[in-house]
Amino acid sequence: MEKICLDFEAALEFLRGEPTTIEKLKWYADREEVCMTAFSVAHLMEVIKKPDVAHAFINSVTVLPFDKKSAVLLNRLLSEARERGQQLKVFDHLVTASICMANDAFLFTKSPINYEGVKGLKRV
Amino acid sequence: MHGLPNFFGRMFGYIGCRWAALNTFIFTTMLRKRFALLITTSALPRGVNDLNVFNECMHMVRVITIMDDVYAELYKLKRSKDFSFSQAIRYLLKEQSKEGKSIIGLAGSVSEIDIDRRAVSLIKRGRGALGWKNPAD
């Protein structure tokens, strides 16, 4: 069973009822382990005004922590991005990528462009 | 009056079939040099031929290796629910599939008015309330 890690935007789209995201997640929920990073969870709680829905959702997924391995990977990703002279649009995306890589999870995102150039990140 | 010989005939035929099935199983297991599981004749299903009995037996039991700490937790669950190990694992699998379904139940449970659009926009630009700062700035 593989880990499928939703990023903040994918989780929000799912909760909003976006049909494509629901369809894909239905497929994964039956076969794989659906996860989210601790940071995406915090963001989700920040934007959703219905705390009960947010908590129910969080309790239904595995939350991946930001740990030592993720921190080391994040540092590597930051250095690589600087070497390429890449403008880091959002730091959070690299944090999400590092947590996914540390946990050998596949990233489920609605905006693959945010993770372009991240070496070693597996996406669905 | 022919009922009694027929009955004994069937009985011996039945016992013979099961004995042959057990022999086939042990012989094939030895040939394959696999770990032999103790299977008694009473475990064999009725009314099937020898080859089917063998196949059935191979699908009835599997040996797995698990970590000590996982075993301890599984044993705790087994004791608390009065389960066999198979039942405990089946219970966990059922719970896991329920979990997947409960996520799907939450699809579309939030409408536009339940979302703080300003916070979403800030997060997308890397300026959420968590205080991350874009290192490129």
C-alpha cells in the first residue's frame, strides 16, 4: 500500500466538492493510504471555518510529521533550488515536498507547476 | 435392504479420499521443501477431489513474520476483543477500509462561505498565519 499525500490545495478542492479531485481520491482511498503533511493540516484548519469538518477530515487521513529526515531533505532542496537560480515561489511547497520524500509518499497536487524541478519527488 | 452396504461403501470411499488428499499434501510439501503446516484430515473440506483439497489447504493458512512490537500490540488487541489473530487482522483491515470511506463522505462538505478566501490567498503566496517567510524575498 502506497502513501498518497494530498497537498493543501488538493485537500481544499476535495472538501469544496471539485468532481475530478473527488473521483481521483475515491480511487486512492480504496487502495492506498491517504496522507497529509502536518503543515497542510495546519493550513486547512486555518482556512476552513467549520472546525468539525476540518477535524473529521484530519482524523480520516494519516498526518505526516516534519522530522529530522524531512529537515535534511528540505535543506538539500533549498540548496538545489538556489543552485539552479530558481525563484522559490512558495517555501511551503518545498516543505511539503521534503515531507513527502522523507516518508516515501506520492504527492497528489492540483498545481504540479509548484513542484517543478524538485528532484526525487514522486507525484500521482 | 441395499441401504446398509451402500452406506459402508460411501463411508470407506469418503475416508479413502481424505486419506489420499492428506498424503498428496504431505508429499508435495516435502517435494517443494517448504515449511510443512500441520493439517489434519478433519481440516480437509468435504466433497472435493484430491487436487482441489490440496489447493484449498494451501490457501487456508499462511505463515507471516512480524516485528516484536507489532506482535505485542496485535496480541493486546486480540486479547481485548477475544479474537484469533486472523480475526484481529481482519478487524484492522475492515477499520482501514472504513477510514477510506469516511474521507469520501466528507467530499463537498465545505461551501465557499465556509472558506476564508483571504487566508487561502495568503497561504498560496507563502504568507499564511504560520509565519513562513519566502527565502527569496
